[in-house]
Amino acid sequence: MSQWNPEQLQQLLDERDPQQLFKRALALVQDMGMPYMGLALHIHLAANRPQIFLYNNFPAQWNAFYTQAELIKQDPIVKRCHESTLPVLWDDELFREVPTLRSTACSYGLRHGWSQSVHDQRHNETQLSVARPQGKIDTAEFYDKSARIVWLCHTLHERLSEHHLAALAPIPKLSERELEVLKWSADGKTAAVIARILSLSTSTVNFHIRSVITKTNASNKAGAIAIAASRGLF
């Protein structure tokens, strides 16, 4: 089986532009005999509906059909990937309750493949799929390639989630003292208790809390804590 060379991997790791990153990843997947690759990034922000970003080289007609029919709501691959990070091999049984989705996907060349997901501690998720129109995936091939797909899924998740989070919700620039006060608040400590811990006045602690709420554009202290946690500040 074809192996990835160090130069290809370094180019992928150095890339920051999302579209170019996808193209480099696609080249790696195509070297494995998989002409199609799709990626769905699910970003969860506090007090907001999940944002989904799609990258793929699937046929345009399939993408239009999938979007217009809102098939993401009934796609068993999406459901399985939400529930587990184990690989999901595509077969007729997986699509038993939605056979039309399966037959239509196959008609566009998306017949043999599998999907891999990764979930991070901030509840963001990437679902990576690879596919081809012909050639059933046997056990030997799956085990030979699955570890590389897992690595690729983790790498793309890190790069793409970083990019989209920065655009959706830039990391607030909190001072060390503000972050310290917020961490104690997240632990359930009141302003009076935090004041004693940090040898500050209660009014000073409340000043820092108000400042954090403003900087995070939150509606209250709980919202500020949720935003800070979602951006990995704790």
C-alpha cells in the first residue's frame, strides 16, 4: 500500500489556509486509493446554535441534493459519529432505514468508504469520510489505512477548528488577574470568598468580573465562564 512521505506531512502541518489544507489532505487520501473525501466540522459556542462547516470534493449534484433535502438530519453516518469515535464502515445495513440515501449516494460514486470522528473537550467535532465508487474495502485494507485516517482527522480538526473559532469568537484578551478571578468563579466561589483568597477587596473582584463580562461579550458571569471554557482558557 502507498505510504505518505515526510515532505507531504510537513506541508500539511505547515498549512494554515483552510482550502489549501483540505487540498493537501485530499492528495494524501487519493494516494490511498480514495478519490473522494468529505469533512464536516461542528463548532459549539456558548449560547449559540452549532455551526457546521463542510469541506469535500463530492460531485456537485450530490452536494446540492444532500443540502436541499436536509439529509444531514437523517444521515446514519452523522448520528454514529456523534455517538462514538469508532470508525463507521459504509454498508447497506448501516442505511437500512434510509435506503434511498444509500442508493443515491452510490449513484454518485460514494459507495465504498468509511467515516472517522474526533471530539474535543470543548464539544467540537470533526467527521472525516473517505470513499470510492468501486472496490469493496476488506479487513486488511481497512487496518492498513485506518490509523492514517485517524491521524488525519485529528490534525484537520485541530487546524480547522482553530481557524473557525478565531473567526466566530476571537479569544478574549484577559489579564492574568481577570483570568484568575474567573477561574475561581468557575469553581463556584463568591466575590467575597475570591477576595479573601487573592487578598483583594470585594469591589475589586467585582470590577474584574464586570471587565471579563464586557471582554467576552457575555450577558452575565455564567456566560463569561462558559465562553472562557469553550475557548480553552481554563
